[in-house]
Amino acid sequence: MQPDRWVAERASIADWSVATVRETQATGWGIDRSDAVVAVLGNTGLIATLVIGVLVLLAGGLIVVIRSGSAASTNSSAEPANQTETEATTATETADPKAEFEERIGSQTLDRLEPIAPEAVERVRTRRPGDREERTETVDQLERELRRGVEDAIVNGDLDPSLTSRYGESYEIVNLPSRYREVTLPPSNETIHITDLESVAGDALEHEAGVRTVEKTVSPLYDHCREIESYVEQREEAFATQYTALERTLEDIRELTDRLEGSLGERISEFVLEGRHGEIDGVVEIERQLEAATRSLHRCAFDEATRTLRDARRESDELLLTVDFLGGLVGTIEHGSAQIEIPDGVSVAFITDLTSVVERAYDVTVELEGRTIIVDDHSESVTGSDRTADSTVTSVSSDDSASQTGQQRERIAPESVADELLFILRELDSVGDSETVECQTEQLPETVARPEVLSELATFCRRQTDIVATVELQDGAPPGFLELEFVDQFGASSGLKALRERFTDRYGG
């Protein structure tokens, strides 16, 4: 059996070792090298087994040593890590939340963000840390609240500089002056074009970690949008004031033209409304100018828009003066012969082209001498050679009366008596009730209360139908009364103020 063989071999080796030692001791010589080698080689299997066993023992010891060192190293490194974690936890628990808030957000950031995200800022102010018991994690929530507020502002278009006018058209803001087309961001001095404001704000919100940094980008962009808005609104307001006044003037022109009847009214309508006369710009042409001015406004060419409106306003005032004069001319002709001065601003050539129509419509003779219209009423002429003395006297008396009537009914230009008319309108301010005003004309200064002045005032007021309901001037005034009744939208004081402003706009004073 195998165990017996191992026992026999061990005994053989032991006997050989003892014999060898003894031989060595007896002879004094060492073991012969070749014999030893042969002996060992003869037992190769046993030796190999012993060597492997020794190696296994050595390897096991080495592993134990390595593991022991690793465990010691792990224990030594774990202790500082645990200590750091403990210290961080302690620092978090003992940090001042108010100081943390001021460092990461701060009151100045809230002030700057308030116009942009007012509701978010209000919520943050009510929840901001105020004592040491409150954990600093709240600051993260407050930052998220502010970021959502800024995001809502971007979505709502608060950082979009685009603008739409009251006339329903968008402004071409790229045509604004250079100081509005670009904005510089501090502290980098980066220049941003107005077409990129919204996208730059969105990028800052997406990529910047802290809300304080976001505010430094978004606030200047928001402020620049408001500057653009304020500038454009101011220019639009000035434009709209002139535009509205022009529209009122055109309405007055249409209304006065519609009052003229018959063939004369038709011809004046063709000239005045449709613009079929080379000497004047009709309502249609003035409306085209209004459209051109509005286009210039939306191109942000504000100076050009203002110039176009100014030209249209001058032409509309001249057209209104012309129609107003024609209305007075018709009224004068209906009362007999007269001499009427053509006001400055009324084209003599235009009046000349109307004389033939006036003559046919009213059976009169019309002549022009310079800027004076001489109207001769055929019904007032005395014909025949057989006249008695009485008839001659009557004729002379009639001529004198006609001359006086013509002088009394001589029209005057409103601007020539602007001071007198405005004086009367101011005096009326103290004698009216809620809807009407009345005064005795003889109580006015003599230099003001002249028949031609009172007549011109009554004519002007009658034509302001959007302000005045009725006008009554007693025949022969002064002496006599003047009464104005205003429409429902105006009381006495506001109506008189509107009349003064409109007269000043048209005729100065």
C-alpha cells in the first residue's frame, strides 16, 4: 500500500543520514558531492513534495501580512473621512441662514428683480430666512422661486423689445437710433443687439448657476426694453395728438361741405372732398398723407412722420378755412349785395373758378378785384328811366342802405380778430350753468363787442357741432344776447375750453 512505501522511504533516508554522519565523523571528510546528488535525485518525488509544501506556507504567510496591512490602512483612512463628514454636518446645522441668503441672493438682487418678477420677489421676501433655527436649504427653494419668476417674464414677452402701436401695426425697432438698437452688459461690456435680448436672457437663465448672476444679465436687458418702450410711446403720443386733431379737422370739412346745397354744393364737394382742383389738396389727398405719415411712424422714422403730419395739417387748415369762407359767402349772398375780402390762405384762383357757379345758383353778378369779391344782387337793381323824385330819393336811400348792409355783413378772417373772439369765450366762462352760457353783448368792451366779431364768433361756434348744440345771437347785437348750448358730452366750462383750444389750433391767438 502507498503508506507503507512512504514509511519505508522515510526509514531508508534516516538510516542513510545517520550512516553518512558517522562516516564523516570517522574519516574527517565531507560527503562526496556526486554521491549526495545521486542520493537526492533518487528520491526526487519526496523532495518535490517538500519544496511545494514550503512554498505554500510562505505564500500563505505573505497573504496574511498583506491583508493585515490593507486593513490597517483602511482603518486609518476611514477615521478622517468620518471626521470630515461629521464636521460638515455640524457646519450645516450651525450655519446662519440669513447670512447664506444675503450671500447667494441679497436684498439688492430682489430690488432689481422686482420689476421683472414682482410676484416671485414678494413670495421670497415673505419667506426669507430671519433666524438661525431655519435651515439653509430654504435658500435653494427661494432661488428656484426667483428663477421661475424670471422664466415667466421671458415667456410673457417682458424681455422682448417688440412693440405694437395704437393703430395696430408693429414697429420696425431695428430702425431706432443706435443708442436703442444695442445695449452693453456690465461688467464684461458685451454688446447685445435688440433682436437678441430675449435669447440672451434665456441663455443666462439656463446656464448661470446662481440667481445673482442671472440678475446681472437679465436686469440690464429688461431696463433697456423699458427705455425703448418709453421712447417709442413718447413719439407715438406726440404723433397721435396731431393725427387726432387732423381727423377732427377733416370731419369739420366734410360737415361744412355737406351743408352746401344745390349745384354749388356739388361742385364744392368735388373740389374739396375729392380733390378735383389743382389749387387745393382735397380731403382724399390729405387722407393719403395721413396714411404715409402712419407708415413712417411704424418704420420708426419719427421725424419724417411729424413732417408729413405738419404738411397735412397746414393743408387741412387751409381747406377748412376755404370751406368755412364759402359757407359765409353763401350766407352773405342770400342777404343781398356785398363786398367780401378773401382771407389769406384761400386760393383766389379756386374762388374764381366758382364764380360762374355762384352766379347761376343765386342769380347774382360776382366780380373779383384783387382779393375782394363784389356781389351784385340783381333783385336789388333799380331799372327804367321814368323815376319820380321820391323814387330817386328812395333809390339813393336804398343804395345807401344796401351799402351799409354790405359793410355790416362784410366777412372778416377769424385770425384777424382772434384776440377778441378768445376774450369773449373767456368771459363766457363765468356766466354759464352746467349746459348753457348766455351774456348780454352790450356789457362787453366796445372794442370787442363789434357786430362783425360777434357774427364771426357765432359762425365759428355753429360749425363745432361735436361741441355746441345750438347758438343764438340776437339780431342787431349789440345790444342783445349771445347764448351757447353744449352737447351732452360737454358742460359749460369744458365746452368753452374745447372751443378755445380748437380756435387756437386753427387760427392762433
